[in-house]
Amino acid sequence: MTRVFSGIKPTGHLTLGNYLGAVRRWAAVDQYARDALFCVVDLHALTVEHDPARVRRLTRQAATLLLAAGLEPERCTLFVQSHVDEHARLSYLLECVATDGEARRMIQYKEKAAREREGGRSVRLSLLTYPVLMAADILAHGADEVPVGEDQQQHVELTRALATRFNQRYGHVFTVPVATRPGVAARVMDLQDPRSKMGKSGGAGAGVVHLLDEPEVVRRKVMRAVTDSGTEVVHDPEGRPGVSNLLEILAACGTAEPADPVALAGAYGSYGALKRDTADAVVEALRPVRERHREWAADPGGVDEVLRRGAERARAVARPTVDAAYRAVGLLPAV
Ligand code: AQP
């Protein structure tokens, strides 16, 4: 059976971007048709300045939201990255395979390092090496597919390169995975700044829709979305990023099968009507998440139990592969 692995960082409240780019597919498709492992990648949240109590809180909150988004503990494995030592164990070996130049070419590293420097903060070494840890997350579990949004494509490419190089150098140990992306809304943009990705670590911006936003808050954010000069509704992400973003969101939320944003554009004569329909579609898409969240949030012990069982299974999946990698590079097994 095809195995799937993907993760989410507890760096803020989950957004509509996380949902449409990744999480919705995990719940709607991957957990039914694949052997699926999903992870709250808490170690990745330590790559920039962080408040320990907040990371702890957001980790449980992310797990609760993933369950609210429809992950079913009987159908998939949900766990916290730091509960499974194999990730960090394998990361070091992969650091011995990756090159410094390769790590420095990562776009997210360049962008986030620049943000840290601009804020007068020093750049943590882990910000540079985090894509290697992400490769370890994926390779430890022998994933065939990695369902992610567009922004993670480059990191999955690095993962493929490291797996291939390792296998060539030391013998076949790793499955070489492929990234899978949604047909639409693979990169949801900030509603106030449609040339930037809708991100969860930017704070409570008016351009970011969070999964638990009240319907009236969602409506307000969508209705106030920055659109482009002109009045014609067309799908042109380069020239008309604001309107195109709304069309992508509407296409992804409007029906069970994402509609075509280009075809949708033809149905609208004004930005106002497009915004109203998009707001309604987002509210409806998030309604079941908000409802299930009430139930899971009332049962933190239940969430912890899901994570405990998930970590147990994840360890069992990862350990043989990571042990094989340790042997392959020449490390003497402990007796
Ligand atoms: N805007 C987005 N559109 C589509 N997919 C997205 N993803 C994230 N943002 C969008 C996808 O969601 C999954 C989990 O993301 P993550 O936790 O690795 O990263 P993040 O939400 O972007 O949070 P960060 O790194 O803390 O970044 P910023 O600073 O941008 O908020 C991934 O599959 C991702 O592709």
C-alpha cells in the first residue's frame, strides 16, 4: 500500500492555506486510500525565536485541529515529531550526506533568515538544517508520497536528492518519495497582501483566515480582501493576484471536487459578488471543522491518547529503516 507522510509546524494557528494546501486532502483522500502518517513537527518550531509554553500549547492545539479537520485515529497515524526519536537520529546521518550549498539554496531559509536579521535576531543553525530534518521525517517512514502545499516542493526535492545520494553511496535503504499537490489552491495567498503566502507565523493579520475564525470574522476578512485595479474578474495570478487568489479559494471550497478557477471567473461580473460567494464557501468549508473541534477540545485526554498510540506506531514504522541507515553508513550496532 502506498505510504504517505506529511507534517505541520506548531508555529501559529492553522490557516485556510494549511487546510486547502494540505490538511483537507489528508482527511478526504490520503487516510482512506493510503497508509498515512501525519505529524505535528514541533522540532521545526524551534528554528526561530520561540516561547516554550506557546510551542507546547500550539502542539496540542495543532493535533486537536487535525482531528477536527477530519483525521480519524482508526484510519491514520497522528503523532508528535519529538515523541519519536528516530527523526532526530536520522537527521544527523542525512546532514552527513547533504552539502552546505544545498541547504543555503533553500528559499525558505533565505526568506526566514532575512526576516530574523531584519528583526535584529541571530539566525539559528537549525533554520539552515531544518530541511534536512524534514527529509529525515519523510525518509524514516519510507513514504512514497508527501502531500504538501507548493511552498514545500523544494524541500521534498531536497529529500529526493538526499535519498538517492544515500542509496547510491551506501546501498538501498530509502524509498525516494514524490510530492503531491492539490489541483487548486496549492499556494493560498494573504488576503491583504496577495503577493505573499498566507502564513500562520505572521500573527493575527487581517489577511489570514484561521480555521477557528467565527463565520462573521471570515466574512469580514474575505470582504475586505485586497483586489486589483480594474473591475474585470479574470484568473491571472501574475497580473491580478488578489482576484485570482479569491477564485482559487472559491474553486477549492465551493464544491467537493475543486472547480476550475478560470471557468469560475467567467461567472462573475463584479468583485463584490465574487467576494460574497467566496466568503460563503469558506464559512461552509470550515463549518464541520469548527463543529468537530468543540468535541475534541473538550477531550484533551482523548487527544493525548491518540498521540500516544500514534507515536508508538510511528516508532515501530521508523526504527527498522533508521537502524538500517545506521548500519549502512558503517556505525557499529550496539549490543
Ligand atoms: N498558504 C498556503 N497555501 C497552501 N498550502 C500551504 N501550506 C502552508 N501554507 C500554505 C501547507 O501546509 C502544510 C503545513 O505547513 P507548515 O506548518 O509547514 O508551514 P506554514 O503554515 O507555512 O508555517 P510557517 O513555516 O511557520 O511559515 P509562515 O512563516 O509562512 O507562516 C504544508 O504542506 C504547507 O505546504
